[in-house]
Amino acid sequence: MNKALVAALLIGSAIASPAYAKAGRYERTADGIVVTPATGPSSRVALTVHGDGIIHVVATPRDATTGTPATSLMAPTPPAAGGFSVRATAGSVVVTAARTVAEVELATGRVIFRDAAGKPLLSEAGATGFAPAIADGKPFVSVSQQFNRGTDEGLYGLGQHQAGQMDQNGEDVELAQHNMDIAVPFLVSTRGYGILWDNNSITRFGNPKPYTLVGEGMRVTSNGKPGFTAEYSLNGRPVVTRQEATVNYQFIKDQVNWPAAAKVQTTAAEGGQNTAGNAVQKQRVVWTGDLQPTVAGMHRFQLYGSSYFKVFVDGKEVLNRWRQNWNPWYANFDVPMRAGTPARIRIEWEPNAGYIALFHNDPVPESDRRSIRFTSEVAQAKNYWFVPGAGSMDGAVAGYRQLTGKAEMMPKWAYGFWQSRQRYDTAAELTAVVDRYRELKIPLDNIVLDWRYWRDDDWGSHRFDPTRFPDPKAMIDAVHAKNAHFMISVWPKFYPTTDTYKELAAAGAVYQGNLKMGNKDWVGPGYASTVYDPYSAAGRRTFWRQIEDRLAKLGTDAWWADASEPDMHSNISVPERIETMGPTAIGPAAQYFNSFPLMNARSFFDGWQAFKPDVRPFLLTRSGFAGLQRYGAAIWSGDVASRWYDLRAQISAGVNASVSGIPNWTHDIGGFALEDRYSAKTPAAADLAEWRELNLRWFQFGAFSPLFRSHGEAPFREIYEISPAGSPMRASMVWYTQLRYRLMPYIYTVGADTWAKDGSIMRPMAADFPTDLGARKLTDQYLFGDAFLVAPVTEYGARVRPVYFPGTGRWYDFTTGAAYRGGTTATVAAPFERMPLFVRAGAIVPMGPVTQYVDQDRAAPLTMAVYTGADGRFSLYEDDGTSQQYKQGAFSRIPIGYDDRTGAVTIGAREGKGWEGMPTTRTIRIRWVGEDQTMTDANGFDAEISYSGGALTVSRRGTPR
């Protein structure tokens, strides 16, 4: 963070130039206004109107030499201005659109937004913070703006993050692409609006001051001396004790500070021996010290670490984590402290060639902590969009999609079950998995081929290793013959020895930084590599053409864009990452740090659209950015650890990713990377039991995630590999897979509504209950569509868990039929085989039979489960599942209504033009579900009708009329 910006923020607002008059002035433009403030840090504040109330704000710093912001990558084609009016008041100018009122103070340029009724929604608080910045030798500014100081609203979004935070109000979130963190600078409020911060550089939400190493910021002492006492041991034997100013082995470059006497020959423990067969020496480091706070309040700490680490403050354990060493990450903890009263800290670490660092930030006033503040490192101006939501979070997400692009509809098969593994080593391994699923009659729709199907020295060639994949087309054809789909991993990474690299380099579309730095990757002896430049139009075209010629033409159905941050070299610092990433074709890497995954997704989308224009594209990408949904892309949560904490963190990660406008999200069921105790050839019985239970609980959660996908390192993750035949675990995994397919009519409708109605699949409870503070506090429950409340189990051995029921209506346990009232908390059963799952009264849930793949039987009977106790509505969506014809109206909608007073179900006239293969007549069954009734019986129903597209009403007694 620019130090001048931090200083400006701490001082307060900028000093006005005496050359400016006190009044300020404005002028109306074709699509908004331009204000010239009398004082303050901005020389020009422009507001443009888009649609019926989206407002774009661009404020230029005084004496700017930064140039004009280029066309937004997030919102390249915003809607044109609708009707609006402009009027002057005493000291301000007001722009009124259909859904938004924006007021700008002429003296300062401060902007305030209200809804159409005049209710305040979003207000700039204090002056904008600008400070000089440099990127690639060019002048820029750092920029910071606070809004809604002291707010009590719930705030959601900002992409995907792994800190277990659901409501972001009061939290600090860094927006910087990483293996497990996805930066989307879009925020949604329970007040019913959104704000899109239009900046592509590293950005902080919350406290604008960056966290600093403990010992550089907060003072620490030990034994009367500055710093920590660090004690290093090998196999329990002390070898080094020394005083250290900070705890800092964060990156590769920091490892030179390791004391020579505490070094070992191994790089990672592998079952007690290194690769040479020598016994591993177990390292351990303990840091102790007294933290010396100068400010009272809640102090915030971050421990960046890998391997096993624990943190104790005044004897109380505040952290206990494990992470794989090649993918360390931050763990947060807060400590209430009093000025002048030290707190004793103890950090215990088993390095195993890992990384660690301890950071801290002082408390800020409660009114500043409870606010909205964005701070970006590289900018040309303050640049953001206000998005009205007509009072709802869902409306704000819809407005965001109007601004940044509609969510392309996924192919229907993508909502079925996917099997993956790190990795299938041969074509025979992959096809055998599909064969085995079909033999066992466990549903499956997609098989995924992960990385390293190429020869080790040929990364980026997009060519299969002929010794292991002698006939890739035959392999893919075999998958298709079993009615499954084939997805393949494609990285943006190239070895300079490949012909693909040479072609891209000739077009000036590869980055040179990683090559110049001499970084080698981790494959075999290590190879030099780099990534292509997706900001280059020629680079995107060439990248896709190479993929099309060598992979797409074989029959590949879908793409897996791994390492799309881009992850060019692990465990290097952010400045080093920037050095590897540019300059891009459109500007400095620091300016565009977060947008690489968006442009990479565009390469696939544009290429596929030209290659197969009437087939829906599908891309799964490890990183994303604002606007990603318009490129037919889904995201997943990266290489998360296989631990209970990480399972719980997925819930808030997925919910916030979804309300960041990207509706299709998934995760590695079971976690990607495992501790040695789980991955040993013969794990201890207790460890094996825990590993299986963790996978089962994660699998249950996965069945109620937007995309249902099993993937990870060894042991193998196939259902028949991970769960013993005849075991309760196997039965439960099969039951949830079958339930996913039974619910496919509901799930596909909810998925289709992300396009048709700009909806979301995985949603915070606050979306439907924004004033329910009980709902907002929870981090481990969510809504799946409108009907389901999902409460995953995230503790080992738990057989009950508390569940909060929002609102005032009734909720039914899906498996037992027990009824619960809204506004209450209950301890509910959570047996090993089942996850707590509830359906709200008034929900109408369409269900079909168990099939082995989606649309195996398009004419199969449909069962409408009607949950009594409130009126209900649903609009069943169907189409051909794969083509783009839905955009031309080739779909059907069947509206369904329920009147709780009479018990009647109305099935309305079929809507839409219809679609190829649509059954003209359907058997529709009705099941009225009340207390102590369930839908666990797939064949149960109370009434049955033949539906040919005309409206029908079915009475509670089962008589159509």
C-alpha cells in the first residue's frame, strides 16, 4: 500500500486549494452530470445513468497526470441511460432516475444515493483518499473511499474467501487473486443495493491500512529484549535459541534467514522417510513473546502458514490449523487488548519445509470498522457503480448482471454428478471409472481429466503423452458411448520449448518475467515456464486455436482452466508475482492484477462460440473476476485442505461467491490436499474413520452445492473406492447422488433462472430474511434456491447440530417431516447418513425418478411435492439441455400454484415455444407434504394427472378439474 495514501487517510480529508471558489459548479450531459467541486481531492466528478438507475461515478484527482480510465473490463457494455432528471438544490445537484436518486455536493463532490422514495442507501463518508503511485514507470494514484460509516446493514459478496466470514460488515478482506481466493469487488447489502468497485488492481475492503508484521508494527518483547524468543528443535532436541524481530518465513526469498543448525536435508515428510530412504528429522519451532499494545480495543491478527501450527494468547488456544506446504494461506484471529497491558503469545510450528508469518493491525473506531471502504493500489480515478436492487439483495444481483452481463446457462448435464481425481494416469484408468459407475448403477454425467496428460517436458503443447493416451479420440468416444461427458484441464502455462509457446511469442503474447527471473516449476527436474497474455486479442485467438486443433476437435465437451490467477510460481511475494505477469497488452500488470482470469475465460468463450455456436460453452476456472458469468464459466474453491475447518469455510465461501454474481460454484468434495495421516498406505483405524466421515459430510454438502463434483489427491475419490461396499457410508453417498438426480427438475429450473431471472442458486439466508439478525449471524447455513435450507455438519463425530429457522413461517425436515417455526433455534438430529435439510412451507419442489444421467428419460413422470402451511408458486423450466436455442425462446415453462386455504394445486398452461424432443404429454403427480410426512419415498404421491399443456386444477382429494 502506498505510504502517502495511508498518511492521507489517517490525517483525514485533503486540504482545499484556495484557487477554487466555495460554490462549485455542474453541467448536464447527455447521460448524466459533471460536477466541478469547489474543494476536496477531486477536480471532476462525473455521474452517468445506465438503465433505470445504475449510476457510474468517476472522480478524477486534482492535477491528475494519470489519464482517463479505459473501458471497463467488468462492464464493457453497460445499459444505455433511461429517463432521468437533473435539478439543483442549495449546495448540491440531484439526479433522479426511475429507481435511484443521486445527490452530489457541489462544494466537495461527495455523492449520496437514495432509493426512489428518498430513503438513504449509500453515502460517501469523508473525502476520497488519493496518493501518487507508480506502475511500470507510469504515473497512477492509489485510491480509497469510505461509505456508510457506522452502518448496521448486512454486507455480502466480494468473491470467494476462506476465512469463514458470511456477513462482511466489520471484516477486512483483501481482494487479490490466489489459488483459494477469488477477488470480485462487488458488494450486496441487505438494504437492497449493490456497489461494484471498478478497479482491477489489488484492493482492500475494510481497514485501508495494510497488515504489518508483528515486530514492525505492534511491538513485541521477550526476556526484556525486543522481538520474540525463537526455539528451534530437531527430533525434540533443542538446536537453536535466538531472538527474532519478527516471525517471517512467508516466501521463498525469506528462507535464507533459517538458522543453519536447524536445517534438515529433507523437503517434505513422506511416511517418515525422504526420497533417498533416510529417516526424516522432525523440525519444530516455538516463538514466544509479549505483545505490547498502545491502543485499546479489538486487535486483528493474521497467521500466514502451512504445515501444522498453533497459536496461544495468554495460554488460550486461538488457532490450530494444518495446510499443505505448497499452498500456505492466512488464518485470522482477533484479540481484545488494553493499552499498556501486554499479552503473552506462543506460536508452535512444525515446518516440514513450510512457510509462516505473523501480521497485525491496530483497532479502528467502531464506526469505521462498521462501514464500507474500498482501497486500491493502482488507479487512474475513483471509479464505481451504484446498483439499485428495488429493496432486495436478489434485485441487486440482477442489476449487477444487467451491468456486467447475464449468466450464460449451463448445459443440463453440468448439474449432474462429476467424478475427478488427481489424476487419471492413463486412458484406460479414466474409461474404467465410467464403466464402473455404470456397472454399479451410480449416476454420473461428467468425467474429468486433470493435468499432466502430456509428456512432462511438454507442458502447454496440448498434446497427449502417446505412451499413456495412445488414442485420445477413442478414449473420449468411449466416454460418450456411456452417456457421459468429458472435461479436460487446460492451463495458461507454456514451456518455451513447445511450438505453441513459439507461436504465441511470435505474436508478442507471452509474459517474459518468469523466464527472466529464472524460476523453475516443480515437475521432474524443474522447467522454465510462463503464461500467455489474454489481454492481447491475438493472444486469445491463438491460444484458443491451439486448443481447438489439438483438444476440442477430439470431442471434448468442457474445459477446466486451472491456475488461472495466474499461478506461475508458488510461494513468491506479490511484487514478484507482478514481475512475472506483465506488462499486459493493455497496461501494467499491477494495474490489471486481478482481471487475468476474466480475460482467460473470454479466450475459451469466444473460441467455443465460433467453434460450436449452438452448443452451450462450459468452463470451470480456479479464479474469477467481476463479469465472469457472461463467459459461460463456473468457479471452484481451489486446492483447499482436507480438514473440518476447511469444510466449514466452504459454506460462506460459496454463498459469497454466488451473490458476487457468479451463480455456478463448486469445491473439491473431501478437500484437495491431505495430511500424511490420511494419505498413508495403511492409515491408523481412527484416522481412516475420521477421513471417511469428513468425506461423507463434505459429500452431503456437495449434493446441495450448485455443481456436484468429487476431486482430490490420493486416496482415490470415486464413491466405490472411498466407501466400502455394503457400508453406511456407501449407502449414504449413493442416496445423495440419487437424490440429486431426483431433484434435477428443481435444480435445473433454479439453474435456468440464473439466466432467465438473474437469480442465484446458493444464497445467504439474509437474501430472503434481510431484517432477521439471527439469520445474518450464521456462517454455516444457507438457502439452496427458494425452497431448501441446508445445514451441513462440519464437526467430527457430531450427530446433532443447532439449526436456526429464519422468518415466521414453518420449516419441514426433509428426512423426518418434523416441523419447526421460524424465528426459533432447535437442536436437530444429524445421523451419520444424513445432513440436516429443511423445506419451507409453501415450497413446490418438482422431482423425477432416479436416472443414471440427466435426461435419460425426458418423458418420465414428474412429482410435485407441495409443502403445506403457506401458499406457494413454482415455474418448472425445461429445454433441450445443451443448445443455445433457449435464447430464441425454445423452452417450456409450466407454472404451478398452491392455495393453502383450499389445498388446491393449479398447473397452468404451458408457456414458451417448446423445444426439440419435448414430450407433448406428461404424467404429473401431486404429493401434499405436511408435518411428519416426507418425500424420501421416490414413488409416493396422492394424485396423478395427464398434462398436455392446458391449465388444470387438482383438489386435495386428487380430483382434477
